[in-house]
Amino acid sequence: MSDPFALPWLLPAPADFRARLKAIRTADPIDAGALRALVQTALDATQLEQASRVVSARVGDLAGAGLRPLKLGIVASHTAKGIAYALPAAALRHGLLLSVELADYGQAAQALLDPGSSLAQSRPDAILLALDAQALGLARPCLDPAEAEATVTRALDYVAALRAGARDHAGAPVIVQTLAPPVESLFGSYDGQLAGTVRWLIAEFNARLLRSVAGSGDLALDVAFLAASVGLRQWHDARLWHDAKLPFAVEALPLYADKLGGLLAAFRGLSRKCLVLDLDNTLWGGIIGDDGIDGILLGQGSGTGEAHLAVQAFALDLRARGVVLAVCSKNEDSAARLPFIGPNGGHSEMLLREEHIAVFLANWTDKASNLRQIAATLNIGTDALVFLDDNPAERAQVRQELPEVAVPEIGSDPADFTRILGQAGYFEAVSFGAEDRSRAAMYSANAQRAAAMTSVSNLHDYHASLEMVCTIAPFDDAGRARIAQLANKSNQFNLTTRRYTEADIAAIAADPTRFTMQVRLADRFGDNGMISVLIFARGAEEWRCETWLMSCRVLGRRVEEAVLAHVAAAARAAGAARLVGEYIPSAKNAMVRDHFAKLGFVKTADRADGGTEWALDLETYVTPTLPMILE
Amino acid sequence: MDREEITGIVTEIMCDVFDLDELDYSDGLSAEVIEEWDSLSHIRFIVAVEKRFGFRFSSAEIEGFSKVGDLVDSIAAHIG
């Protein structure tokens, strides 16, 4: 842990890195799995650049490997080639197939304010705006209070103008960056109090910048925090700044690139959803099966016990922000549950309780199989799991069997577990809404629904027992972030897999030629929140379905019939004769291949790309009776 | 550490940073000879040397390097 730049949650880069990369580079077809495994290690700046070159050279071959493509524009007031060269490999670590369009050095205004700039013309999916304190006029003090305020406002106005330019001319959200404060003080501690010192200017700028980003559809990379986490003296390299206008030390590049890659992945909805916890020597010290409830170390003022308790507290905090918790332990089920419940209400120091754990698997099956079962129970992919286990052998087995599961190296000291897990940033998010607050509870409710299903004899009774309430409304501002999140995350139940940014959603909501639906579903176990999104283009004769997606959490609940009834009624009232839809096949959406057929649509075309087109005659469509209240 | 050992280590670093399969070291090697040696990889090269030998060059020293031999001389002086 002594190297502040290390990415300790990753395995170290292999000693034969260059030989492995060469084997990957020369193989045909490319071994995407080997390349992805290689970038899961802690590559240094040189290795990132070399791996990125392979990624960029083989983009076509990698396109079929289940990666999410993303084009990033980079606009910088300093040298950014090093960043551009390192990013494709760092982004691949997070499941993205990244291409980079780098604007000329120091040409921020031209690139973003001119609709004809090559950056705007390249239609990036997002634009990184990397500005330094010098370019923003914040690198020198100005000790007149009014002038200090005006200086910060000018800098923010400049950033705002560039952000507006990116939106208007390139149609892309911007990733802004906070500024790392300088190492040098003018006075000392007093710098923080006095308006106009550089430390004050940068603190003001950062705080106001972050406030302006919240809810705007733009994103922020908190460089000030990254720099603080490694130490400002390590982050800044004045020599490289003077000599080559490099924004930070070369050693910081892998950390910066990893965090930017993680942010881009979160933007694309690729963040992890579930933390799977081992028990013995992870959530408590010792072995519950051997040591018993009074023998395990947890809290009680023991250093080791307090460290394990801190892991529980962190897991609970993650749950409160929407991360689902599961347990996967090699144990007898009864022993494993003892601290959670036990004869006297569990271990007195336990923070985690059974109700916090959505899936609890304690058995002697191998952990990879158990992780598959956890993912299946929660109806999420194994690529949404993070597996926390103190045992290196278990970690290796899971990595071998399920390379898509995130398995942090957490070291051997429980005092480090929380920090390393937090540093890894598996659960990076770009927004936080009501859905996130209640997600973990929703997953627990799903487990209860599964239990309820076994107690009723048929599907009809089951549906009736759920007391469902389905709410359908057009897109609005309040729903925008969640709509964009669903549009980016939904892969399986998604007829067209069209992706939309928040800005796209706002534009569609305001477009009178579109008919939009955001759908929520509640039942007696809880509110599932927004679970389905539809966009239709209204025509005089026919309404065409552009997007129809649904969360797999509510599969088999007849929600799709309810939304069809809703849009059919609206189209009929508008005088349309039919609804038309298309199915565009992707690597993940085979489950909805027959979606339109099941709903009574008639196939009108088989396309060469494997897609199909469908139509529903509104004249003959009969609204079904559904086991839910529609609002 | 004698000069030969230093050039051996520098050669290894150059192979890594410039992505070369092999390199015949000579004091006269420079950015003009090695295709992969550009302003950016130059910085990574310098930083890798500093990390390996455990000291930092000054800006003036870096500006004074026109070929690898200059760098090796400077390393020898630093760790000498």
C-alpha cells in the first residue's frame, strides 16, 4: 500500500506482459478474452499505451465481443495525447470499446463553439473537457475580494459556454473536471480563508462547477479528489508541466485513466449492481463453524474485529445507495446464519442482518456456481457482480470460471478491505434518484415474491395475490434520469437497443410527433419503480414503435399487455389504423424475438439483418382484462 | 554499478518503453534513430529510468540529453 499510485484492487501486471500482448496482437482471430484479462491487471502508462494500440488496431474484431462502443472527444488546454493513448485499454477494463477523437492542443473554444469543427463533425458520444487552472485564469492569486469572485465567475462562464457549444454543435454531454489545488501556499493555512488565493479560487470553482453539473446531463470527473487521494505533492509534477504541459505526474496516468474509464462505463450503464460477500474472515474474524458465535472477532474494540465491522458498515452504506447485497460462503447454512439471527437475535455487534441480504447462499458448492445462482435469482448478469473474499484461492477460482465478475484483490489485512473496495469504484454512478434509494429493498421484495409464488397454485392466483398497480405516464423532467438509465442499461428485454442520453430524452419528451410512456409497477411487496420505457412515432395512419424496453425484474407480470393497451387506446383516439414495431436482434435480446407475435402483432417483413417488422390492426385489437389496477 | 550494467538496464527500459523486440545499444542512439521515440514516450522513458534508479533528473539535465549516452553519463554521476 506504499505506492500511492498503485491500483491495489487489480492483480499486478504479468512479468511477461509484452510477450502476452504480442501473442494477442498477432493472433487471428483476436482472443478478446485474453486481451480483457490482460487489461484487468495494473498496467503502467507504457503498458496501457501498448495495449491501447492493440485495441485501436483491432476495433473491428473486438466489436463482436459483447463490448459497448463509445466515441469520446477530448478537448484539453494541456497535452492530452498521453491520456488519449492510455484510455482505450483502461476503458476496455470497464467493458467499453473506446475510440478517441482528440482536438488539437489548446483549441478548446474552436473545437466546441464551431459547428464545423472536426470534433463536432465526428459526432462523439461524450466529450472530455480537460482544462487546467492556467487556462481558466485561476493559477495566480488576485486578492481583491470582488475581483476574486469575478475571476471564478469568468472561469465558470467560460466552461458553461463550452458545455453549451458541445451540446448544440456536437450533441454530446460534457465531462468536466475539478481542479487539483496547488501544493504551494501563499500564506499557509490562511489561504483557505482569504478570497482570491489560488487555493480559494480553485475550491470555489470546484464547488460551483459540481453544483452546476448536478442534474444537467453533463458529468464530472473529480480530479481534485483523485489528486488528494494520492497526495498533491505526488500528483503535480512541475517539471513535466513546464517542459511538456503534462497536467499531472506520469505515474498518475493509470489511476486517472481507470477512473475516467469507470465514469464512462457508468455513463453507459455498465456499473456493477451487486456486492457478494464472503463471511468467515471477511465479514468477521475467524470461522463461525469452528469458533462459534462467541469466538468470532467482530467489533468489541479489537483492531481486527473493528476492521471487519467497518466492512459491514461499508456494505450497509452501499446498500443504502442502491447496491444489492448477497452472501456466498462455504459453510453449513445454519452456522452461517447464526450471527445474523442466532438464538439471542444474532451477534450483538452485527450491523448486517438477514433482511439486508437479498440472496444468502451458504453451502459447500464451488463459489463460481453459487455466483451464477445469485445472479440468476436476482435476474442480473454475472457481469454485474463484485465478489469480496479474503481467500486468494476462492478469488482465483472465480476469476478463472467467471472472468466477467469483478474480484478485487483485498490483501490480507481486514483493515485494508474497505479502502481497496472503495477505491476500485465498481459502483460508480452518474446520478442518484429515488429508484436507487429503494433498489436494494426492491430486490429483497423480489425474493419474497418468489417465495409467495410457491405458495399459490397457479399464475392467475399469483398475479391476483400481488395486488399490482401499474402507472403509465408520458416522459417528464422528474423521470428523465431514470429513463436514460434504463435506456442504457436494458439489454435483454429491449426490442431495438437504441441508446439515449438525458438530453435525447428531453428532446423526445418535447417532440409533439412522439408518444412516450414511462411505466411504474407497485405491488404489495413494494414499489418496483420505473420498469418500462416506450417511445412511439405518431403518424396519421400508423404509430411506429422506436423503443420498447422493460426491466427483467417484472417479467411475466403482464406489464407488456398493459402498456400495449395504453398505447393502442391513445393511437385509436388519434385516428390511427395500426401500430407497427420492429425487432432488431442484438447479442443479448433473443428473449424478445417473439415479443410482438405474443401480443397479437402480424409479421410484415423479415429483414436481411435478421430483424423483423410487425403490425397490429387497431380495428380488431381487443383490450385484455389484466390482473392489476391501471393508473 | 559500472557503466556496462547501467547500459544493460537502460536497454531493457528502452525495449519496454519503445516497444522494441531487440536493441543494439550504442551511446549514439537518439530519437532520430528510434521511430517510437517521440516527445511523449521520451517522458515515460525518463520517468521509468528515474523510478528504476531511484533519483530524479533536473529540468536542466533533461534538456541536456541529446542521445542515450548523455543519459547514461548522468545516471552514472547520480548513483556514482
